[in-house]
Amino acid sequence: MPALYVNDQGANIRKRDNQIIVSRGNTTLQVVPIHKLEQLIVMGRGVQLSTALLITLLEAGVPVTFTNQSGTRHYATLAPGVSHFAALRSQQMALVQDPARALELARSLITIKLSAQQALLRRSNWPASRSAISQIETARIGVQSASNQDSLRGYEGVGAAAYFGAWRASLGTAWGFHGRAFYPPPDPINAMLSFGYTLVLHEVVVAIQITGLDPYLGTFHVIEAGRPSLALDLLEEFRPSLVDRLVLDLVENQTLQPQHFEHPAQRPEAVYLSNAGRELLIERYESLLNSPVEVSGIGRTAWRQAIRLQAQAIARVMRGDIAHYAGLGVA
């Protein structure tokens, strides 16, 4: 079990010998050997975690992530101390403060994302895909001439509008999807996308921290308090190839049904996954993360490991070991 998600409000997570015990009242919900766990995700303020277990996990190198109950907001990821990565973080700071190098890395990440969006649309065979692919190609070409991050964000936005325009034309009638929207998600498609992106963000933050980089010092997303800019930068590569792919599979196979979504009483305009819907999506997401993907120069490896390899590739760019960041080349 690489990752353990605890979303049962009222649950208590504690240590017993070398095991993690998840219980509610006198009922034991799960028992997981600590040595088999790679990450713990605590979802919601109603889940209690013992200090003894937290310290044990951190000493074992197991990151602990905290999110809101719906899984759409990442609060923090705790990981072992990073003091022995001081040199790498100094190199990261130097790159972030170098306009030319920072723009080059951001340009590479967005080019990879746009190419992945095109690949997914080609595979979809939607009638609307052809026009969207052409518009994304125009944006992708424009990225190469972007003179700063603001210009780059403009091209990324043009690509996103074309990409999700094809989604709207193909899925809108049945799913009420009118485009990418969040805070709060107004329809089931956006609910799945937002939740899925947050799940991958957890993984990306962990990969970056394990590598020794600061997840809050990025090159594409604006650096501001509480925003893991570098993690969001790296997330761009995996949005189409992991989350969008997963959501389309769930939709096309009718795996998720209307009963898997709910309108909270306090926000009737919002649509969120129900507990059963989240559990099902997490199950499929974990299955996808553990499935193999072909990585250039490495061979076949699990998606979870591929994310960590890409974090390491960014570290090599920060150190100056390689000049350019290259994506996995899949979608």
C-alpha cells in the first residue's frame, strides 16, 4: 500500500508496535504495516493523528499530507528535515532569480503540457478535437517566443481555452460542463478534475521535498505565501496525462454515476464528490499511479516513480547538470 488515505471523519490514526491502526470508537477500520507505507494523506479536520505515529513516520521517511475533507485543498505536507539539501536550494534560488533561466524552465513545462493536451485530444476522436489541436499548436508555437512569464501565461490560457472548449463541445450536454471552473466546482466534471489535480499535487509536493527542492519556489506560477509554486509548475505536466485521462476514462465507462456527487447544503451551487465517489476515484487513481509508463532512458516504471524522476530532472536543471527540462513524452 504505497499511500493510505484516511477520510473517515471521527477516525483516529495511531501506532501500535510497527503498525498503523485506523479506528473509530471501538471499531478498527484498517491495519497497515508501517514498512509498507510510502505516504499518509489525512483528509479533513475530523481525523485525529497521534504524535507518536507522526514522529515515527517522519523518522521512517514517510511524508504526511493534510487536506480538507473533500480533498480539493492541500494544507501541508510534512517530511523529514531538509538541512542537508542547502546547496541545492541555494542553486534553486539562483535559478528562480535569473529571469532567462527561470523563463526557460517555465517555457519547457508549458510546452510539455500543451503537447500532452494535444495527444489526449487526438486519442479522444471527438469531432471538436481537430480545431482545438490546431489552436493549441498555435499557442505552443507562441510559447517559444514568450518574453516573460506573463506572456507565457497568456499562451497557456489560450491553449487551455481551446482544450476545454473541446471538452465542453463533447461532454457538456450530458454532464453540464461549460468549461474549467473551480472554487467551487459547478458540475461533476469539474469536481473530478479539481479532486484529481489535488491528489497529484500531493504526490508532486512529496516528490519535490524528497528530492530536496523547495516546493514554494517556482518559475511559472507566481510566488506568494502559501502557494507551492514549484509543485504547481511540475503539476502542469501531469494534469493531462494522469488526471484528465483518468476523468475521461471514468466518464466514458460510466464508472461514476449521479449518486456519486452531492450539493452541500451550505453551498448549493457547488458540486462535490460524495464519500463513495471520492473512494472510487482514489481507488482508480492509485491503480493508475501504480501502472507502468515508458520513461525515456529508464524504461518502464510506475507513474508514481515517474513523478519523482521528473522532480529529480528539475533538480538537475537547478544544479546546471542539464540545460533543458524534458517531459516524459506521454499523455
